[in-house]
Amino acid sequence: MKRITLLFLSFASLPLFVAADGVRTATAEIVWQDGRKETRSYSFEEKDGRARLHIPAAAIGAGTKRIEIKPDFAVAEKGDAGWFLLPEGLLGTFHEQNGRFATAEGRNYMPFYAMKTPSSTFCMIAKGMSWRYATVVTAKNGRYQMSQVYALNGDLPYEDFDLEFTFLPKDAEYPQAARVYRDWQLGRGAVKPIAERMKTQPEVGAAATNIEVRIRQAWKPVPSPVEYQTPYNEPPVHAAVTFDRCGDIVREFKRQGVNHAEICLVGWNKGGHDGAYPQLFPVEPVLGGEKKLREFIALSNREGFQTVCHTCFYSAYTIAEDFDEEYLLKEKDGSLQPSHMNWGGGKPFRTCPQRAYERYAKKNMQIMKDFGFHGLHYHDVYSILHPRICYDPRHPCMPNDSLRWYVKQMEVTRDLVGGTQSEGPFDGFAGNLDYCMYVYFYPLEADDFAKKPMVDRHVPLFQLVYHGIILSNPFTGTLNYPVKAPHKRLKFIEFGGRPLFVWYANFLTGKSNWMGKEDLVCATDDELRAGVAAIKRGYDEFEKLADLQFAFMDDHRLLTPEVSLTTYSQGTRVVVNHGTTPYVFEGETIPAGDWHRFD
């Protein structure tokens, strides 16, 4: 392989590097725990439009604090035509003189990024060390650089660094880059389309054309005034929706013509939502206990609704009867990993995924099946955070180990109940995740990008990869969209979402929930009827689009700054007019604030 020599200069004077034919180059800036710094250069061959940077774990070894890998071709200058695309679906153009934006490790949902510059259009897939880095874009003195930053905490890398770059035609755009990743996932069998999975998982096929309705039934004050709860200081449980009241919701659904949906019960367990996890039983008495729960499940199933529930084995509270530090995640010094906030059960600690599988998943999923639950069971938290590290020598886990145990929990859930859903889009779960509660953790308010001057807008990266494979609600802000600002409805349609409705979404004390201040409540019959009517509006709209859940999203673009075009694999196009004036597309007038489907 042809080799070249790199000359390392300061950022201020570093020229744009042009590689020799067939060779690509990158640098790795390494900071050791003892304070030493080192820069290594790598050259690697491009062949048939692909180039692979492979760094053996042994070549790095233990004792590294931080590694930043900078491809020398992942650069641009302020004012250049093109863009960069981060794994959160954030797209930016080259307009800043100085700045930095990092997709934090906990938001590095997909081991992928892409870039279009005057010299090349390419995407990167991290096929090794995929779950322990942040994606970074930096502008310094008008020069842009994309990179990956690995915070290793002195650990030996758990596998080799393996970065594959695919170079696309210069006129390619982000949908073509996304398709490279989708084709890789499908080609290696990591994921399967819904249309194929539903042959053995009928619950997934049913969910694809059903809306998702979550009923938050009970909870204790959040944030909790009591950090470490016991039976003697536990705050009272607030019962918002009893099992009998859940039955009233189902009957009102049928009366108003919501004839099919998937209903997920939240806070049905001991102490309500986040009340005593990982303990679930006894079923919360203030809601009616196990007898009334079983009666509701039978009613809901009989009326034709898929009925599932929400559990959480990610966190553990001291109020749990079997709380045991043995099964918790440990830091290197043996300390525990507490959450940043007190939830319903007080201060939660993170459980080790191996222990969660061994002690809770198998046993409790069998109970869910025996109760009569079937559909896409909800595992809280898992897929919205990167896989955790556990240093407990009795059950040590690096990120790849954690993923393996999480996946085993998903597999046993699928086998017993029918399918799985979770909170976010973290890519390691893709092969076992049927529905993502929200892809992007953004409320879609006017100030979403006020503190992100490096990035311009969201694009449906997740959907371009996984639509037709994983069902999703695109944003936190599109939950309950019929009762929210009109632009959130339009963004939901543009991104091809499956509707998500939540009764009592806004449950935090003293401030609005991350899911929005607008809510569905049912303390009175008038409130219940109004809530169902709002859901019916979303239900009716989804009926016109539900068949698209089985298709891939093949293209997305802006026709104007305020009009989007989304194209699906079977040929359907959806034009969304976010503007204030009508827009004409192929002879069809699309009113302001509306959309049209073209088949």
C-alpha cells in the first residue's frame, strides 16, 4: 500500500490536506492519564469508494484518558458549500468562524456521521468501539473539523477501533449517506423490516397501524422530597387513573370510533410510576389491586386493543423490598452510580444489566404473559442512554457486554409478550426494538437551536435509516401533538411518526414535564371525553398514513425553506407546508399549515 508522510502544524497554519490517489489519512491525539500527550498519524487505503481505519486495541493499551481521531479529509472552511450531519439528526452548514458542538456519548445514538464538502461527500460507520465516543464538530479560525472523542478513563479498549468511510458521488445528500448505514444494517442481518418480522411477531404488525396510548395511573411526588425511602417515610401515592377508570377510557374510545390502539399502563405497580423499582408487586392497591388489573386487561383485550405495561429494571430504589447493592453498577472505586435526580421512589441507583436480566427480566416477563399482556412491552430508559460500564468484579460489564445483557432482556420480552418498546433510539438496541417512544429529545420550541449556533436544523436521519424497520414518535415535542402547537403536528407528519398519546404526561411537581405542558387528563367525564376526542383527531389522521409504516423512507428534502418533501420506498411522497401561504406541487395546492399525500 502506498504510504505518505504527514506534516503536523498548529491549527492556525494547517493547510487543507490533499491525499495521494488511493490513500486517506487521519491523526489520533492521545492524552494519557499521567498527563503525557502524543499525536499519531495513520494512512489507509481507499478502494472502491471505501476506506477503513483500523487501530488494534493492543496498540493503544490501558492508561489512556482521551483519544481524538481526526480524519484529515473531514474538514471544510467557513463559507464552503456543504454540510455535516451528526448522529442526533442535527445538520449544520459552514457558517461559523469559531465554535464547537459535541454529540455527548449519551446522545451518540448511532455510530455514524456524514459530511459534504467541496472536495468529497462521505459517511463514517464505527464498526468497532462503537459505544464509547462522542461525535464532535469544531470551527477554529474558520476551519471546520469533524472528529470522534473517546473518553476511556484509563481502561483498555474493549475492542479494536474500526472506522469505515464510504465516499459518495459529490452531488449526494444526507439521504444517500443514511442509506449506506441502512444497507449495512440490513445486509448483515442486524435488523429486519417490519413486513418480515410481523410474520413471526404479529403484535409488531398490529402496532404498526395502531396508535400508542400510555395511561399514567399513579405516582408519588417528583422530584421526591425523600431521597432514601422506607416503609416509614414513603410519601403517599397519588392515584390519577384507577383500573376502573382505564375501562372508562376504553369504552369511550369505542364510542368515539377509536377502534384499535395499543394501550400501555404506566405506574400500575407498587408505589406507582418509579415507585419502588425494580420491585413491581404487589399491584398498587390504590388503583384496585391485582383483581382490577386483570379485569381491565381482559376488557381491553376483548375490545380488540393490544394491552401492555411499563416496567423499569434500569433503576433501583431503597424502598424496594429486595434492594441490594450487590446488583448495582459500580465505579472503579466501588462506589455506586446514582441518578442526577430524585424520582418517585427517591434517589435511584443504576442496576447492572447482567443482574437485571438474571434477577428480574425472565421472571417478570413470564408474569406479564400470565396476566394477559401482549404487544410491545415498554422497558423504561434502556434505549435512550448509552450502554453503561460496571466495574464490579462479580459482574463486570464494558459497553458491549452491557448491550448483550440488555438485548437478552429484549429477546425474552419478545418471546413471551410479543415485542418491545423503549424510551430512545440508541442503535445497539436496533435489532430488538420495535417502537421508540421519542427519537429526538427536543420539544420543538423556537429556542431549540438558540444555544446551538453550529447546527441549523433537524433532519430525519433515524427515519431515513429505520423507517419500516423500527416504529417511532420523532420528538418529545410531538407526543400528544393534537393538543400542541400546529407546527408540531406538521413536523410529526414530515418525519413519518407513529402517534403517541399520554394521559397525565405532565406529572412533575412545580415545573412542566420534558414531554410538554399540554396534557390529557380524565379527572372528570368531560375531561375524559375531550381527551379521547383529541386522540381521535390523531387517530383519524394516522389512518391516512399508517400503511407507510411498512415502507422505507428513501428521501427527504426541502422544496423551499418552509416546505418539505418526504419520499417512501413504494413511491408515495408526502409534502408538508410549514409556511403561511399555499404551496403548489404537481398541480395540487397544499394549504398553509397542512400536508398532502401523493401516490
